[in-house]
Amino acid sequence: VRELRVNGEVPFQEAYDITINYDTEFQMYTIGGNEPYLFYLKKGVNSITLEVALGKMGPLIQEVRVSVMILNDLYRKITKITGVTPKDYIDYQLEEKLPQMIPTFIQERDRLARIVRDIKTIAGDTSDKTALLDQMVAQLNDLIKKPEKIINQLYRFQSNISAMSTWILQVSEQPLEIDYFIIAGPNSKLPKVRPNIFETIYYNIFRLISTFFVDYNNFVSDGTNNPRNGNSVEVWIQSGRDQAQILRNLIDNSFTPKTGISVNLKLVPGGVILPATFAGNGPDVVLGIGGDTVVNFAMRDALQDLTEFSDFNVVKQQFVEEAFMQSSYQGGVYGLPETQSFFMLFYREDILNELGLKVPETWEEVYDMIPILEMNNYEFYIPSNLQMYATILYQLGGTMYLGEGNDLGIESGLTSEEAMRAFEIWTDFYTSYKLAIEANFANRFRTGEMPIGIADYTTYNTFQVFAPEISGLWGFAPLPGFRQEDGSINNASISGVSSTIMLKSAKNKEASWEFMKWWVSADTQVNYGRSLEAIMGAAARYNTANLEAVGRLPWASKDYEMLMKQFQSVKVIPEVPGGYITGRHVDYALKAVVNSGTNPRESLYENVKYINDELTKKRQEFNLTYREEGNK
């Protein structure tokens, strides 16, 4: 269903609800059918807009959304009594403790059954649009007759609620592919749009032959704005085809016309970059490179030091200082920050209000909150990865590696008192407080089983699309931290950064630098981010590292305020030779504490020995200063 506007206005009532029936092939659709609508167009330029509208399905979708919220609320009340995995032989007396349970089953069964009938009336047949709703109606009928079955069917009940939420998204999506449109008089003869069998055979043969000659990974410019001075840059991108096509359009419409530099853009898998570079077939610029890869290239003298460009310090001001930690090596900077993400504290506002809890600002408040959550069969989620441990470490004033300047990474910093204390605090959540060491936080947050937890801020995108039933019932805030002597709170969060790099073998370094500056600039990042959302939806919200661009993307004012509070206190784990081993042995130390009951300090200390051995080994390999005691 589409709403049609001419020059920004809906011309008549019928234009609010233009229904285009589904078809697997192109069709010539005339607005108005056998009696075509007539439109008045002014002299000169006119704009015609087709906007997605739900039409008659709109009120029904809204009712399903209400039903999901009611059933989800009932599910949470049930799990507060039974837990997520109730015991088969315990009588939880749900009918007495939740007298509204059966009336809610009846109310929502009747509501969903009526919605199913209405959808069938609109669609003209049963269709797959009603299958999930029929499934929930059948289960509710079963539970009305035998309420005690809810104990055995609790997981299925929750799955059906989640399926209904997904149904809302699927039904709301109305993709429409338009090849072209024609403005014509009412008696005009329209062209044929469906090919005959000979045209189809010819097209398929031509398409098959073209696959042997066309490079689908090379996003060639349309040639409209290509300069003829031979000034060009080869750029490799490792994301999806949609992202590559958006970038191609931005280059053709903005970069090349302004600079006179043409760009040969190629979509490549990540593993080919290093081999291609050392074989002499590498690009000039690569986008979206992780911090570990940047340093691996820099160690092998494969990247251009960007500090050699005179305006580097001006470009640098667009980002937080920490964003360059993962692209710095031996005094040089080898990448410009492209994307940046970090932890935020996600919380279910409805559940916290119900329990009389506020969003914690310190870890002491977290300790006070966990018992209350557990008494109501809720859980607090804390990730069990290196980034979470490092977050606590940096909040306590510790550091991952020792050494200054060119000696950074000469030794692990995990034998310090701050590191030992941070490790004790972190492991204590899983041993003393019995928090889940592994969990699907997104799904459990959606159902309310984990109403608060720490996750990468890009999880925001997931909840916006994945969990429409809790829209307006959740939020995110800066991480809890440790209160300092001056009353402030150190709530540092570890951040991950991807960068844009220039190969040292780049043929035209000045042109490559111009492209890199253009790509990470606020205007380009905003245009790219908005284009991503326009094509791929809210789930594709772009986590740009450019501070100005973050503010110009479509964040709600409250969410943007929280995001920027955390952005100003991010920390980045520096990439050092041999640093890849740190995460592995920190994980070993954690597992030893949780699974075997090993003393946290002893477990970490034993694993730090192996970390130092690897750091020393790698520094020797690249002729860097290293610890003389070596493996002692």
C-alpha cells in the first residue's frame, strides 16, 4: 500500500490508499485501475512521492502490538513466580497468585481470533499472514482449558510471543521495486512489460555469457564526472554490496566532481589484502580495517604513516584522542578512525520501575541491585570477554600493557594491583553472584528475563528493529563506575575502532590522502549513514567515529545525550606486537576461576607469564626492545 503525493500534497482521498497487488514479475500498474485517476501538474518541475502506508492493515497491526505487550507482561509475571525453567512437579498455584491470568488468556484469544478473521477478509484467503496468529490462538485455547499446562509450555508461550513480534515487522515491510513510471493521458496506449518466450531466452543467454566477463566486485563509476587527467585512486572495501554501492554514488556525486580525482572502488574479502599487498597488487586505500590488522601491516612496513601529511593534526581533531590508539605504532599513526563502538548499560525501564530500582551509576549500586533482581527471577548481564575485564581495569586506573613511547607493550600490565583487583571484581560476578557467563542478552532483554545488562551500543539497532513490542520501555545509559575521591565517577568503557588505511605502495599518496580525509569527514559520514538507513532500515544505524557526524545522525535527543556522555570517557586497548595472546590467556584465567575454583590472583598471575613470553618473542622478531629476563 502506498500514499501518493504530488508536490507534497495528497491530491484526493483515494490517493491515501493505493494498493498494488503482489506479483513475482513486473506488471504495468495503472493508478485507478480501469478508471485511471487524473492528476493536475503545474508548469515546470513537479515532484511525485510514493510513501509506504499500512492501509487497512494498520489498525490490525497496532492491535497485535498491544496483544504482544499484554502477553509479554503476563509472561514476566509468571516467570517472577516460576523462574525461566520451572520444575514439572511443583505446584506454583498460578491461578491463585495471578487471578488475571485466565481472563487475560481469554481476552487475547478473542482479540487475535478476530484479527485473523479481519486479515482473511482483507487478503481474500488464509495466506501465511495468519499462520503465526493461528498458532498463538490455538495455544491460548489449550491454556484456557488446562491452565496448569503453562508450566510445560512456558518456553513455547514465550517463543510464540517473540514470533508475533517478528510478524509485526514482516507484515509492516512492503518492498516495492519500480523500474520506471509513465505520465500519460487517459487513453494512451501503454507499452508491454512482460517479455515473450524468445525475449526471455535471449536475455538469460546474454546474462550467462556476461558472467564470464563482468567483474561484479568492481564498482565502476558511471563516467559522468570522471576527470581526464589520470589522477585516480584504487580503494578496496570489505563490507556488503549495498554499502559499496552507496559509497560509489557518494564518490560520483561529491568527491570526484570537487577534487578531480577518480576512484576505482572494489569489493573484496578481508583475507586477500595482505597477500595482494606483498605481491604488488594491492590498492592505495582500504576501508574498514580492524585495529589488530592495522598494526600487523604497520609492523611489516606496509602502511603509510599519516603524521607525515601537514594537515594530519587538523583532521585528527574530528575524533576523540583514544580513537587513534589502535592505529598507532612506534610513534606513527597508520589509520584514520572510521567506525567506533563501546559498551553502554541497557535497561528495561518498565521492569526497573516495577521493582522500585533506578539505573545504577556505580558498581556499589549494581551490587545492591543484583539480589533484588534475583529474588524476582531476573538477571543482570555482564559480558565475559576481554573488553569487559579491560573496562573494569581502566576504571581502576590500570593499563593493559607497560612501557612508554616505542616501548609500549614491552610487558603485560596485568600483574599490577589494579589488574588483580579488577580481575577479582570481574570473576566475582560469576562465582559469588552467579551471573550467567554466557547468554543471548538481546533475546533475554526482549523477554524481560535480563532487564539490565552491558552490551555494545550498536545493540541499540537490534532492539529498535528486533523488539518492537518493548518500544518506549527501554533505554541505555553510561556504564556504572567507581566513585573517585573528588566525587566524580570513573566509568570508562573499552572501545573498538575500525580504520581507513593507506598502503605505503600507494601510487598517488596525495590523492589517496584527499580521499581518506573526504571519507572520514562529517558530511560524508552523515550522508553515508543516512543512506544506509534509507536502504537497510534502522538496524543499519552507522556507528561513525566522527563526533560531529554522530550528532547529525537521527538519534533521539535523550539517546544522543547518553551516548555522548559515554563517548567522552572511552578507552582503547593499544595494539602491540603479540597482543593477540592477551585475550586468550585472560579467558583461560577466567575459566579456571569459574570452572575449577582457582584463586583469581593465582590464575591471572600464572597466565600473565605466557602473555609476557609471547610479547617478548614478537618484539624480538621485529627487532624491538624487549625484556631482558625473557621467559623468567
